[in-house]
Amino acid sequence: MDEITLTEQQAVIVAGIADGLTMSAVAENIGRPYETIKDDYKRIQNILGVRTQAAVVAKAIRDGLIS
């Protein structure tokens, strides 16, 4: 099975969500447009093969993609 990886920005997005931030707050914190963060989040869902924010966070932690 191929190893799952996230870009640095994608990991920051997931970590922000894990900390309870909205995507708008994540976008503001890292200085990127909201639409960019939203598009990245959709890519993250596809990479991880999950749909909900809780599942994204859980899988990222379980797979060691965020700490």
C-alpha cells in the first residue's frame, strides 16, 4: 500500500481543524485565501479517503500525519 503524505500546508490545515478552528480561521492564521484552504481541504479528504472533519483529524493522527 502506498504511504499517505500531506504537504506542509495540508498538515497545518488539519492541525488547525484538530485544534477546533474553522477553515476561515485557519486561512486567516496562515495568510491564505479561504477558497484556497477550502480546495486544499477537499484534496485532504480525497487523499485520506474520508468525508467528515472528525474522520480527517482521526485518520491524520492515526497515520502520524499530525501530532
